[in-house]
Amino acid sequence: MLILLTLIALADPSPREVRIELTASHPYCGGAAPSPEQERAARTPTPVPGHLWLLRAGAENTDAAPIHEVRTDASGHATLSLAPGTYCLVGEDKRSTEVTANAVPSVNEAEELACRRALKRSCDRVLEVPPGREPMVVAVHEAGRCFYNPGPCYFGPPIPPPPSAAPGPRDVAEPLAPR
């Protein structure tokens, strides 16, 4: 009897509550040296309210119409009711998988376009919703990047190093030589 109940529970195609919890953190990006408290605050994940998520069937982002659109609330949470299956979760910036050429062509234009196409087709998160009735929580964390980090599809010349890699100030200034 126990085996029969287990099989029925596993075959249950009933929708399941899925709660997405979105947080973000941002690195310190230069300027005057931050205090330890400022660095800690910059790296501490905070809720992201108002973020629009699109949900598509499958494990790859396509131009198919989303099956759900949901926006995070003030605490960075969004709740959906999903049948068991595989879903592609993407932000609004990936509503379309179309990629346009750079306004100013670069030496590595082909590589950059191929990378941006692959990035647009990738899911921000693939959700595997197993059968069951227990609510499911999906934590998504977005790590910010500094303005001097152009992202994963940059194939141009080297960019300046982050401030943490730059040499520190000199301990003592050189005195002026007397005239």
C-alpha cells in the first residue's frame, strides 16, 4: 500500500507553488578607499523589487511567448504555480533573442556577436520542477559589476585593472631638494 501511495504522489501532475527570491549585491567600484563597513554593505545581498521575470518551457531561451510573466514584490519575491517540468527563467532583457551589431564595428565583431547570441539564448536560471505538493523556493542572486567591466562578451583590448589591483599610495612623499 505504501508503494502505491508513493507512486501516486510521484505521478501527480498537479501544479506546485514555486517562490523565486531575487537578491543582488554590488562590488565597491573605486574612488576613495571604502571602510570595512562600506565594503561589507556593498557585498551584502539585498532584495530586488520590481524585477520582471519571463518563464518559458524548456531549458533554452527562445522567442516563443512566455508562459508566465511575474514581477518581484517589495521583498524581492515572486510566486508562481507550475506543473512539473523544465522551465527557462529570464529577465525582461532577454524577452527577444535578437542581437544587433555594434554601432562601431570592432576587430572581433564576429566573436562578440556569437557570444551575445549565446548569452541571449541562455536561461538566467533553469527550473526543474519535480512532482509534489510541497512549495519550492528558488534563490537567484545577481552579482553586480563595475562600470569598467564590460561583461562576458568583450573581446577588445585590455581594460584597466580594478582598483584593488592598482598599487597603493606611497608611504612618504619625496622632499623637495633645496635650491
